[in-house]
Amino acid sequence: QDPNAKAGYAYKQGILFYEGRLVISSKSQLIPILLQEFHESPQAGHSGFYKTYRRLAANVYWLGMKGTIQEFVKNCDICQRQKYLATSPGGLLQPLPIPEQIWEDISMDFITGLPKSKGFEAILVVVDRLSKYSHFIPLKHPYTARSIAEVFCKEV
């Protein structure tokens, strides 16, 4: 089958090209070497999937190229350890609205790391946000969400 008949493919001096880029087999032993050179070398600088893909795609092509590069970058130990989160930092804290009734809105917290007293070593603090009325409930380790819910319903 003539590769020149397929759109984008051409033979030049016995070498196959796709849209002007050298075509290599997706099973080629050159791929790991190319990936290392275009991603891990000092010139490449572990620059992530998109830049690695753009640099490679300017020169070569193989079937499944995007997926291979994505997998390589995803498994790059240095990139994973040095990766930064591209999300913007959280904004300024906003005040909570003032509750209209007592016990309509509460806050809860745990005080832990206390010395044992009668077997108790933690305190559940429950505060009504409007009246500031507080409950201090002693707890024993280990406690679970279920045991906290039961103590909360019983004590508050």
C-alpha cells in the first residue's frame, strides 16, 4: 500500500514522514531515549506533558504518542515530587453570618493530648455561636464518629 496515498504521509529517500515529521514505530526502542532527552535532560528541565509533547511532536511522530508521553510524565519521580498545585490560593477569610436563634448554629472542636483523668484524655467542646454558651464533654480514646454523635445527642 502506497503511504503517499494517505493524507499527511510521505516517503522521502526511503524514510516515512507524517506531516513533515519522522515516523517511528510505537514499539521502537528509541522512544524511551527520546522521552528522556526531551523531558529529563538539562535543556528540557522536566517541563511537564504539554511542553514535552510540543518539542517531540515538532520532530517525530508515532501512533499513540500523546498517551505515551502523558504516561511517562505522570510516572516521572522528579516531576511528582516537585509538582506545584496550579490552583490559586484561597481568598481572605469571610465572616460567618450571625445566627438568629440560640443553638441554630454551633461550632465543635476537640482538645487532645491532655493527661489522663479518670480515664478521659480528650475534651469535645461544643459552643453555641450566638450566646457563646459552651459544653465541655470529656472523651476516652479511641472515639469514633458514631460515639461522638451519641455523646453529642446525650450531652447537648
